Amino acid sequence: MKKLTFLGICIFLTVTGFAQDIITLSAPHMDGGMPLMKALKNRQTSREFADKKLTDQQLADLLWAANGINRPESKKRTAPSAMNYQEVDIYVSTALGLYLYNAEKNSLTEILKEDIRAKTGIQEFVKNAGANLIFVADYSRMTKSDEKTKEAYAMADAAFISENVYLFCASEGLATGVRAYIDKEMLGKIMKLTPDQHIMLGQAVGFPKGK
């Protein structure tokens, strides 16, 4: 597959009878960044964002830091996962549409062509963030757990991913804020989620307002 950037030309692939745009992300930069202790010192929640797009490289680095594959030989991730279920998927809502992150292929699959950022949370500020991440747990992957345990594991795993996002944003000078204040039923319908897929959290990411 030819390498493409997020804002570049998309490849059309026919999947189960319909066309989906697959966007290959840039390779993540895994070197550099802020020392961990300084990133922890700078970590904070923001609720004000400049209405400005993230760069291709920022988006690629953000998603890898959030829950990318850091051990290719075992396909394990930057965030821990209960029983290695890897049940939490990251959906990315931007001005260009809604996408599903594929860590193994380092790509985004287009889900919707419309800008639904304003619908990813109840608060007004979400519509301005460069990207809104939606952490969705697929309970069908959690085959050895009961429903109550699935919910507990999935929420913990989503929180691990969220903290990775916080540390990345602190290191890169980006603003971010995790959210549970979401109309999950409405958003789930817009995202075309299955009954096994459950929205855990949302997280806005973007440039600080005024910068």
C-alpha cells in the first residue's frame, strides 16, 4: 500500500460491498520529547482549544502514544490491557470526518465523512478541538469475563490510554481534556456502533486557545 498522510489522497478499498477510505499515517516519532518527570509536572486538563487542525505527524504520534504497538513481535501496546483483551478502540473525530485507528497497520479507516466533533460531548468546547478521541470497548473480545467485569476492565483500560494522551500532550505543548459527559446513546447511533461496542470516554486534543 502506498504511504499517504492524513490530509493526503485516500485509497479506496472495497470491504463487504462498500467503499472505505483507508489513510496510512506517517511513522510515529519515538525519540525525543520531554523528560517524563517534566511531562508529569506539566500535565493538566484543558477546556479551551484553538480551532486549528493537528498536523499529520502530531496525529500519528498522538495515536501511537495513546495505544500504538510498541512491541511488534507480540503486538502489545503502549497502554496496558486487562488479560491482554485489547478491547478498546480509538475513534478519531476531526473536521474532515470520523475515523477508526488501526494500530497494527498504523492507519485510519474512514467511518463518516462529516464533522461530528460537536456531538462527541455535551460541553461547548469539544467542537473546537483539533481532534476528539472516543474510546470504545468491544465487549465481544472479552470472552472470559462477565458483564460487570467487562465494564470495570474496559473503563480501566480506557483510562490508561487517556493518561498516555495526557502525557503526550504535556510533552508536545498540546491541550487535552478527558470527558465522560457524553450522550452515549446518541453518539453510538451516529458512529454506527454494534450492541457489543460501548463508549467509555472521550478526550479532546488540540492547540491551546490563544497560541
